[in-house]
Amino acid sequence: MRKNLFAGGTLLLTAVVFGGGYKIPEQSLRSMGTAGAYMSSANSADTNYYNPANMSWMAQGAEMELGFKYINLPSVKFRGNALDPALKTFVISDASSKSENFFIPYFHYVGPSVGDFRFGLSLTTPAGLSKRWTAKIPKATAEEFTLRVIELSMGMSYRVNDKLSLGGGLRGIYADGKVKYQYENVYKVDMEGDNGLAAGYYLAVSYKPSQNFNLSALYRSKVDLEIKGDAKGYLYLPDPYNTLHSINPTGGRVSVPLPAEFRLGAAYTHGKTTVELTYERTFWSDYNKLDFNFADIFVEMSPLGEPKEKDWKDSDTVRLGIIHSFNERFTGMAGIAYDNTPIPQKSLGFELPDSNAWILSLGGIYKPKPNWEVGLAYLFVTKDSRRVQNATIDGKFSDLKAHLVNLSVGYKF
């Protein structure tokens, strides 16, 4: 079923940046427990996703991890003035978004070695979530923005020797979502959208100068998603029409990028303790503008069809994590990270209020039997309050937070 163009495009770029926006780097128990400082130290079923080259260093046999994340986004507050899109003047707008709650499953699997090769599979949701407003002015541009992104990653590793391993794989990405916004008697738009399966790749290398020290690098390619679909609602047409035009649910399209990502990490193990430092760069500078092409000529010629300048910047994240084995049955985890937002002040709006963030996490892994494990991790994101002054907003966003809980079960075959 073909769905909405506008929803797919806007939602993808609204919701895909929780690492500075709504990007969700934490896709496993160990990653969440270490605030995402988990690449060079990856050695479990999630290794295919975080560092396929490290599959060469894993213990023999197959491993799997099945889990889910609970994500809570508390209400975001805005205090200040915002542009009324109909009156074309700034008006007072003290508003709060709705809180959001999500349950998201995931799955990881790494198979046994086949000579010097090893293969893995991961099913994750690396981006998504939602933002909803009910006040008049925020509702005019962001009544609802909701997105789901699903990724299937199929990877392999090749053990060159005892010190060097190479890895990589293919990514298949699907996204769908919903967007609503309205200004009564001027316009109302209600849309759902999706894209066909888009493909990308990821590459990794791991080097072990010593048994307890590992250096790794990972690169994920940019993925261009072609969003196609339809819309419904109405648009007021001024002179000479002076009427409400019903939006024809005809086709349209927009191309949006999932940006490339580069990670560089180092992990050191001393006794029962492993410490990792990870640097992450996301190439959001590919997101220069959002341009929708509608088949409905009246919508295309209206402000809804005009290109939206974004000019996002590449963002940096630094992560530090620690994993300590207290005994044969229990392992503890902790992490801290600092994340820069990619969104410049000039293009920040109600659909994605974002700022620089601190990330803190704790977690534990319990093994009731040698080949079974259950785990629980908690991650807290707190973002700086942000004063914004641009063409549509003159005010302050505050209470930018997120709570994530991960529950999983793992098994070694």
C-alpha cells in the first residue's frame, strides 16, 4: 500500500537522529549498559551489529540475544514566542509536548566459525520515536511526528591472523511513519508514509597488539531512502479561489539520507575489568534541505511544497564504558557519554527540539547457567535547555530528557 510522501520524508529526518536528536545507538543489553561505549570490546551475540570484525575473537559456538527496549520521552516544555503561520506575526506560545512511551524488540545472532570466517545476523530499530503537540502554534507544524525504522544487518568476519580481523556486511532498511499538522480553516494534513527496502553496507577492522588490548574502527554507509505516498486533508486557496481545497491523495516523492557514521574505539582488559573509549562521528551535513515534490499542483505551489533549508552539521559523540565481572554469574556495566546536536539554531523547530546531551547508564548480566544469561540495563539522557531565536521561534525549550530500559535473554549453543 502506498502511503504518504510528506510523512515518510519529514519523519525520517525528524526522528532518525537520537544521537543528537532521535537516533538510537543502543541496540543491545551491553551497549545500553555502557552508554554506547561498546565496539572494540564487543564479544557477544550483538557483535555482528557493533563490530563484525570482532566475531573472529569470540568463543567457539553460536550465540543469540533476544530483548526489548522500553523508551520514555517525558513532556518537552516551550516558553516564548512563535510565528503564527496564518497571521505572519509572533505570538506568545507556552506549550508542552505529550509524553511518549515505546516498547521495541530486537534480535542478534552470531553463528559458529567456518574456517577463518564467521557470520552474523541482527534485527534492530536504529531510529524512530515520536513528538506530539496540542497547543495551537506548535500544532500548526508538529501535531504529530511518528516514525519506525527497522534494519536487518547481515555480516561476516575474516580472521587474517591472531592480531588482525576484517568484517563487514549488508544493511536492509525499512521506514514508515505518520505526520499530522493543522491550522484550523487554513490547512489540515494527515499522512502516513513508507519507503521500499533500501540497502547499505558496513565495514569494520579490529587489531589486537596484545591479548588484552583491542583497537577497532567501524563505518556505516549513507543510505538514501526514496519516500513515496499520498496525503489527505485540506488547504485554503486565497484569491481568486477563496475556498478550501481538498488535497488529492495522489503520488509524490522525496529523497532523504540516512547519514554515514564512523566509529573509532579502544578497549583494554585488566583482570576482570574492561574499559572502552569510543569516538563517534555522524555525517549529518548531508541533510541540507527537505524538498517534497507533490503531484497536487496546489499543494506543490503552496508553502507545503517549498524546500525547507536544514543545513545540519556533522555531530560528534564521545563514550566511556566499563564492564566488570564480579564472579562467574554476575557482571556489572556502567557508562557515560557526551553527544553534540547536529541541528543549528536557524532550522530548529517544534518537530525536533534538540540540544547537546549527557548520557548515563548502568546495567547487570546474570548467568543462572553457563550457557544462559539474563540482563537489565538503564540509560538516562539529559539534554541542555536551549534558547532558540530564528525565523519561526523566539523562546526556550526545556526538560529535554529520555529514559531507556533494556531487558534481554541470551543463549550460547
